Amino acid sequence: MGGRTQRRQENCWWIAGVLLLCFVDCLLAQLRYVVPEEVQVGSTVGNVAKDLGLDINTLSVRRFRIVSGPNDELFHLNQNNGVLSIGKRIDREVLCDETKVCLINLKIVVENPLEIHYVSVEITDVNDHSPTFPENEQQLEIAENTRPGTRFQIHAARDPDVGTQSVKLYKLSPNDLFDIEVRDSEEDKIPFLLLKKHLDREQKAKHYLVLMALDGGLPVKSGSLNLTINVLDVNDNHPVFSKDTFTVSLYENSPIGTRVLKLNATDLDEGQNSEIEYSFGKTQKKKVYDTFDLDSVTGEIRVKGNLDFEDTEIYRLDLQASDKGQPPWTAGSRVVIRIKDVNDNKPEIEITSLSNVVPEDSKPGTVISLISVTDRDSGLNGKVRCSIADNVPFDLTPSVEENMYSLVTKGNLDRETVSSYDITITATDCGEPPLSTVKTLSVQVSDVNDNRPDFSQNPVELYLTENNPPGASICSVQAADNDLNENAAITYHIVRGDGIQRDMTSFLNINSENGHISALKSFDFETLKTFQFQVVATDSGTPSLSNNVTVNVFILDQNDNAPVILYPLSSNGSAEGVEEIPRNVNAGHLVTKVRAYDADIGYNGWLLFSLQEVTDHSLFGLDRYTGQIRTLRSFTETDEAEHKLVILVKDNGNVSLSATATVVVKVVEPKEAFAASDVKSASKDDDSNVTFYLMITLGSVSALFIISIIVLIAMQCSKSTDYTSKYLEDKNYDGTLCHSIQYRSGDKRYMLVGPRMSIGSTIVPGSNANTLVLPDRRKASGEFL
């Protein structure tokens, strides 16, 4: 039993040892070094490995290093010898600012086993900065009556160094009037300038001193501040005028701004104490302030208001001169201004208007206004002549009373030509020199309803694409009326005719206020191609006047009909068919022909055929224009007996529409094909019936198209000579034309075409591929169209 217990204890110690080897031991230690700032890069701080007792030979294997931190780049740790050295220039003021103790903590790690050691490096300060002032110069202003013992704060110097190496004392340049005092605070030393004796500005107006700031470092460093003391003056002298009384004469017609007089006062003081301000006396009348202006700085008196001898003959101005001292001193003087009389009163015009609005149908001689003229002068200066300009349809008629006139009309008025008149009335006296007065009377010519509404374009041609949204605006007609207000307020309505025109106008609506026309239904080009209606514009005058405009509407085709497969067509209505051909047919044999129809015209109705799906591309070919399916080669024994062809039929609209037909071609032996021909002959009657209905459909569409062209010809013939249309001969262009009619409008030729069109023709923008503009080849030959 004892042996077993001993073995168990040995096993436990062995397991504990293995666990200790599996886990990493973390040992902590701390070192502290001291190094001054600004030492050379590469300088040794200390041997960390030696101080920690680490084996130098294992440092590289154990990855002896500095853990990354904010200041790890400042130091370098050598893995070969364990020496910690300076890795970058160290500036204590940048790292720690004004902190007394500047410590940089580093974390050093070694592995296997893992150990973390903390190293603190203290950066000591060196005297590498001089005291500096915020400015190089400071100015102080001190009054000459300031008492001795007064202190004045001046700029303090700053030194980024700390401790004894910062600012220690201040020194002032030698002088008899000032000294320096220093007040110590927790952060720095604040200097004050102390006044020791009285100042005298008359002896010396400025004093120049130099203040030195010294630190406590070795060697001592210093900074300087230039002090300039300006001695302020004390006000002890009165202003003095050059005269006690000034006298001046002035014409009553002197313009505003005329200089009357410039005052002159002096003060023996300096600075603000010698600066003089001029002002009116406290007891001056208000009329003086309204008539004259005094410059407080220069002492100039100028005319500010109108001078009238008949109103005031003499002005007496009481003036003062004050300096800017504290307290200010004042002196007084008087200015006497005498006004000289001249002929300065202009005639005055008074207009009594019966009405400033005159109807444009007023008769000549109608009285507009009564005019009276007066002049404050007497004698010849008070006698007035009155007149108006000759370029207006008005005249002045003298009254029985002197200086009274009547303004009357002397011609017909037309508001649409001239809506208002500015009548200039001139009154001139007989003085020397004569004076005149001009006054303008505005006369408005009121409107009379004498103009009908006028359309800028008549008739109006509207090209409207089919399938327009019901209720949407299709066009707008605008009429203008040269009259005003109610006489120019226009309302619109559509003329409801009889028969077909009434049926068409019933689907149109017009906004009576703005002339916007909207369609209540959607038009179909295949049903209706053109129609005409009239719009009447009526003003609101009394009596009202009206005018009308004809609107010719042309419906433009849109690709809204998909191709319809006519053949092949199965009994259940689907486009499917079966064709049997002998196996011994040669290349080029006609298998069948796919027939299709599109109700649109132009490019929208031009159909193209293409093979969408075929079992063997080498056997069959499809004509893209006719839809004929032919064999491309002879059949071989290896070819299949049944082939499926899917034919895509699409039109050439901007957004093409399409349909598909399926043809199953069965290849049979010649005898079977002969037997099948009998069956086909039986189905010819059905094919002829389909062809018959197709001819009826095409004939109906052609008849509708011809009717629309006849209406278009009638409309074009009703226009003026320069806008007449002549139809050109029908021509057959590349491909098959279901409709091909040409007409001429002005210097252009137009062609309305069906499913196939001429290659090289030009599509008119906005025509939706229904109208083509053809080059006029007849002009070159001189043929008249």
C-alpha cells in the first residue's frame, strides 16, 4: 500500500510540472531611467537586459522588444545587447508642456516564458528657451496729472522651460521717473510699471524704456520689451475767435451748398484739447437751422435751404467754439447775413381737372381741364404767358378772366394708337431774366370696343396622332384684342355644324377662357383621317365683337394594329397549317406562301417575314417580302419526313408588332403526293373564299383613304395661291404599295403611302412615318406643278 501511495505522489508532481511547462509565466518588473531632453539620437539610456538580470544570449530568441505605444518610436531597444537608446529627438516642452515631472512609460516584453517589464524614462529639462514677450513693443498713455505711486500692468514674458530655468526676474532700463514691480503668481511673474515722479508734457511728451526678462538657467537667457510712454495733455486754454461779429451779404437766389463764411478760432493746447468743434447757440431759431448748415470741424457756413427776400431780409446767427478737453472750454461769436433781392419767383400753375380720363370717341372741343397761373412778383415780373406743345391733339383757350385757360381737344383720339398723353404746360413771366414753370398733365384715353378679336393664324392646321387619350388637350387657339379690360376679355366656343361636322364637333370641348381644345374621344386613323371645325372668339364689350378661325385636323397613323395571319389558318382559328410535298422536288420548289395583313399604313403596315424556328436551315428558305417558302435543295434519304417551320411576321413601326404562323411540311413519296393533291383541290374553294374576303377588306380601306385624300384636296384648293396643293401622278416605288397618293404644298411634295415605301424617301418629323417629303425633281426641268 505504501508503494502505491508513493507512486501516486510522484505521478501528481510529474503532471504538475507538465502543466507548468504548458502555461506561460508572466513576470513583472519595473525600472526607471533619467535622461535630459535634446540629447543626441543613439545616446544610451540604460542596459535594460542587464538591469533586469536577463541572459543577453537569449534576447533575440525570446523576442526581447518594446510593445507598441504612443511614444515607442522615441526609443530603440537592441536585441543583441539589451541596451535602450534614444531613437528620435526628444523635446520635453512638446511632450509634457509645463508638467513638472515628465515621465515616458515603456512596456518591454520577452517570451518563453512570457515576461512583461515596465520601464519609466524621466525627461529632465534643459535651458533651451529664452523668455519671450507676446509683442516686441508696448505703448502706454499716462496723463501728465497722474499721481506718483500709480501702477500700470505691462506684458509678462513666457518661458517654456520649467523650474529655475523659467522667468526669474525683470530689469528696467535706468531712468528717474519709472520703476518696475513684480507680482508672483502660481504660474508666472507679472510685471507692473510704477510711476515715481510727476510728469510734465510740456517738458517731454514721450519716454522710451526697455524691460528685460531673465531666466534662472546657466547660462542665463533673456528677452526684451520696448516700452513707449505717451504723456497726455491736460486742457488749460480757451478757444479764441478772430472776430466777435462777422457780417456778410448774400443773394436770395444763391443755390444750396453756397459757401457763406468760414469761422476761425484757435486753442493753444495740443491734441484733443486743441481740437475745436463749432455749433449754433442754444437759443438759435429753428429757421436758422433749416436755412444754413454749419460744418462742426471746418467752421464753414453753407446754404442749406431756400433764401427768399420776400420772406426774410436778415439772419443773425449765434455761434460757439468748444475744444474737446475734459472739461471742455467754450467761446462765442455772432454772424449777420443780409439777403439781396432778385427776380426769383417763378410762375405757379394750378390745374383743376374735370377728368383725367377721356373716351377715345370724344368730339373736338371737349373741355378736359381748367388752368390758372399766378406769380408772387409784381409788375412785369408778375405778368405770365401760358402755352402747350403743338404735338398733341389738345389746345389752350383763354378765359374771360386774366391768367385763366381751358384745355380742350382739337382732334380725334385713338387709344390703340396712343393710350395716354403727357401734356406739358409752360408758364413764363416777363421779368429780367424771365422765369418759367413747366407742369405736366397726364391724360388717359379710355377704351371703346372698336376692335374685333384677331387670330394670328387662320386657318390652323393640326396634325394629331391617333389613339390620343380622351379628355387630353390636343391644341390651343389664341386670339388677341387690341382693346382693354372687358372689351379685350375673350371667350371661345366651337361652332356646332350639321351632319358629319356636328357629329365630329360633339366630341370636342374648348375652354372658353384660354382656348384650349380637348378631345372627348380617341381618334382612329383607320376610321377617320381628317375633319374640320370652326372656333369663334367673342369679346365682352357692349356691343360684343367676334371673329372665327378654321381648324383643319389631320389624323396621323400610329402602329396600333398587329399583323393578322390570313394563311395558313386552321379550323380552330390558329395560324397553323400542314403542307405535303413530294420527296423528289428540286431546289426552288414553292412549298407554300404565308399571307398576312396589317391595317396600318406606311412603315407601320410594311410587313417583313422571317424564319423564327426551323428544323433544318439547309432545306427551306423564306422570302422576307412575299412570305413564300421554297426548298433550298433536293431531299435526301437521310432527311426527316416532317419539318416544322415557325414564321415571324412583323411590321416596321417604331415599336414593331408581330404575329407568328406555324407550317408543318410533310415529305411524302410521289404517289402519296399525287393522292394528296386531290384533297388540296377540295380546299381551294375555302382558299378562294379567304382571298375574296381579303379583297373586300383592302378595297374598303382603299376607298376610305381615297375619300380622305379628296377632302384634303378640297381643303388645299381653298387656301391662298402660295399655299395651294397639286397632286402628283401615282408612282410605283420599291415594293408593293397598298396606298400611294402624292400631293404638293408650297415648295414641298408629300406622299401618303401604304405598307411598302420608297427606299431613300425622307420621313417628315412628327408625321409618324405616314408622310414622306420627296425631292422635287420637276423644278430642275422647269416643269410647273
